[in-house]
Amino acid sequence: MDLASLETPVPVIDLDVVEANLARMQAYCDSHGIALRPHIKTHKLPALARRQVELGARGITCQKLGEAEVMVEAGIDDILMSYPLLGAAKAARLAKLAPRARFRVGLDNAQSLATVAEAARLSGAEIGILVEFDSGTARTGVMTIEELLELARAARATPGLRFDGVMTYPLGPKARAFLDAALPRLKAEGLEPAVISGGGTPKAFEAHAAAPITELRVGTYIYNDRMTVAAGHATWADCALHLHVTVISRPEAHRAVIDGGSKTFAADVMPAGMAEGYGYFPDYPEAKLERFSEEHGMVDLSACARRPEIGEVLRVVPNHVCPVSNLHDRVALVKGGQFQGFQDVAARGRSQ
């Protein structure tokens, strides 16, 4: 089989670009003495997680236990759960994994701490705790230093748990201000963090100056996407994943319909002022993927001097690549311009 005969829609991964992206980020982290702990939610592929570790990553980051279960089965033995775990079912699942890998869990409340403590009790394994603080997303994370201290003390005092440090997303002035105030307080109580973990691909190469972190969590960098290019942190040549789609209809001269809709592409729109539409067509830069139904993508060709014909296969760089991996059972792999085969997306749909 060659690329031209692939059935569409299909995500196609250029392994040469992946390798270059991985090497670049690892070299950056190494040069600044920062441990790289990549987020596997972007690719959800054990083979790529193993490659990240081979190149020097300090383990991986997972959001959900379902992802961690897949990665532990694949032999990954150092995992940060960057998402709060809550309840008996989560405790039981973590307890099954904890003896098989080194685990840390990020959290921001006492109920989640109790869940992890129960997992430690059931498994007999020690589990590290990172207390998350909010640095601008208004998402998860404690809002005050007092809350951070309370959870850090509780982690230190709880059998089976180990206070390892703090984490946040994104990095920037708010993260630095919080850390500047919090670190002396932690140190004064004998709780100086071994790990200060920060996240975010968009400003990853500024992380060393953004805040006093010891660890960087990034995911999108392995593939890159339209958002990272628009923000100036990657080029189109750095985009490793393209969605291949076929023009199935040309109802009007200025409009094409492709065989990928909302079940193929992520629904993320670009940040205000960047660009319109849901993806970028490298071979038709003026085309605009303007709207979806479930299995149809409507493309505005009004600005195109040259326009694709029915049956033509188009390449699309998605706005946000991470959700795309979760929409497809398998991806096609390319190396040296040649089709290498398919890879099942093993952690697809593992959202519990």
C-alpha cells in the first residue's frame, strides 16, 4: 500500500517530523536542567511514549487512569497523573497500577487526597503528591498559599503518601508570583518541593525563564498544529500529523465538500485574531474549512486561484491536534515519504 491508496479520512503521522520535534524539546530541557515529562494525551500511542522516554524524558504525564492503564501495560514505569482522582473506583484502579510503576498524582482538595491515600493503603505502594495551584486558567488548582500548605502537610502526614511538590498550568507571571510567595513558606515548614512542575507547549521554549520549574509537561509539541504555528512556536514543516480527506462533492464552483466532519476533526476554533476555519490546507492555503456536519466538511474555495477536483485527496493541519487522536481508531505512519503501516491508537477513548 502507498499513501495515495489510503482510505480517507485518516490521520497520517510523519515519523521523521515526530523525531525532530521530540529531539528539539528534549535538547531544550536538557540544556536548562529541566526534566521533561511529556503528556501522552496528544498521541495516545505507547510506541511514541516509549520513544519519548528513550530520548530522555523523565517518565510521562497522563490525564486519566484509562490512559495510565494502557501505558503501564506497555511497560512505562514512571507516570504523573495530572488530573484529580476521586472516589472508591478510582482508588481501586490506581491501587492495581501503583505496584507496577512509580506514580505521582496532582490534586487540589482533601477528598482527592483521601482517594490517593486509599489507593496507597490497598496497594502497599507509596504514591507521590503534587499540589496543583491555579495560575490563570480558572480551572483546577488551589487559589491560596494556605490551601497549598494544608494539603502539603496532609500529604506528609498520611501513611503511604509522599509530598513531592507542586504543579501548575500555564507558566507565566501568575505562576512565578505564586511560587515566589509560596516557596519560602513551604521551606520554612520543611516542605521544600522536590518537584515544581509546569505545563504548556505554546510557551515551552520560554519555560526556563517563566518560572523556577524543575519539570516541564508538554504534549502538542510532538505533532504541532495550526494553533502552535499561528502562535509562532512552530512552522508548517514542524507539523507531523495531517488529516487526509477526499473531495466528495463540488456543488458550486466556490465550494467543496470533504469526507471529514465533526467526527474527524476537533471542533476547536482558533483564538480571536489568529485565523478562521477549522484547519489549514498546505496545498490550498487560501481554502477555508468553514463548517461541519457529522461526516461532511464544507470548504470555501472563493479565494483559491486553483481549486481541487472531486476525488482529490487533501491534507489538513487541524487547529488543535490533541482531540484528533481521540477521534480515530488508528493512524497511518510515514517515514522517508513511504507508508510504513497502521498503528492502533491504544488509549483512544480512555477518558475514565
